[in-house]
Amino acid sequence: AVVSTQSTGVLFKMLNSSSNNWMLIKVIKLFGSLMPEEPRLCKKLAEPLTQIIHNTNAMSLLYESINTLITGVPDHIPSIQLAVQKLNIMLDDSDQNLKYLGLLALARILKHHPKYVAPIKEKIIKCLDDKDESIRRRALDLVVGMVSRKNLPEIVKKLVEHVDLSENTSFKEELLRKIVDICSQGNYQYISNFEWYLTVLVELTKLENTKEGR
């Protein structure tokens, strides 16, 4: 249903003036659901959402604002860059749920703006060591999505190191599959040196305690 101009005006006033985080989250979620129906809302929301992202210390409000921004204004570059900075901080949080949500939001940004996620690649790779399996797998999906011809050797090297260090057999096997997948994707489009790739395959077969590496 299309919401009246008067109703959206009331919601905008609440968005810009309320100090109640719970209420702000509800309003932002509502705007997020209205965006596909009212495309004009998207540009109008960029500024207030950016202000909230910049100023709030409430992680739940921060995440909801970033999520709605990605949905409605994915090409508002200054806001996207700010969102990545904030999500980078979320990856350091001791709250595992927030860390997972941070990775989830970064994956959405990666689809549109990989170059803005690239600077925090090391932080994302570090999440492959996390004790939480869901975080490890989400980080792995992100790392795979960041692969390019230029950084493929570096990323493969990092993944091979994690294969060797991981004590989780199923995660080791997942890492092995991903290494082979990213190297062979697009008919090996990212590989400029096949001798290097053969060296990688030989190294993988030498790793112990993995079904696929034997």
C-alpha cells in the first residue's frame, strides 16, 4: 500500500527528532519496507540515515540504519564508505551476533562496491580464525567474493594457511573446496600462471587430516 505524504512526513519528523533508539529502529524498518514502493524516499533518506550511522553508539540502531541504506541508497558513495568504516568496528566487537551481522552487511555492500570493502580484507580474513563456525563460514564467503586476478595468489595463500592451521575437519574441507572453486571459476579467468596453480594443488594434497587433501 502507498503511504500518504502526510504519513511519510510524520515518519521523517520522528526519524530526525527522536532520541528513542527502539522507536528509531521501528521507523527505519518501516522506511525500508516502503522504499520499493516509493523510490523517491531513497534519496530523501540518505542524509538522515547517514547522520544516524555517524552519530549513534547503539549497535542495533547502527546495523538497521546501514541495512536500510544498502537497500535503498546503495550508490550513495560517502554513506557506503562510512558504513564500511562502522562495520569494520563491528568486526572487533566481542558480541558474536554483531560480528556476524557486520559480515552479512559487508557481503551486501561487496556486491555493489567491492573496492570499498577491499581495504578491510585482512580483518575479514582474520575472522576465519573465529571460534564460531557461522562467522568463519560467512567470512569465507566474503573472502571468496573479493577475489580478483590481482589478489588471487595472496588470498589463496591465506586460505591454504588456514587449511593447515584449522582443527575443524569439515571447515578444512570447505576451505579446500573454496580454493579450488575460486581458482577454476570463469574457466580459470583469474589465473595468469598455471605453474603457480599446479604448485598450489600439490601443496593441498600434502596437507594432512583432510579427506579431500589425501
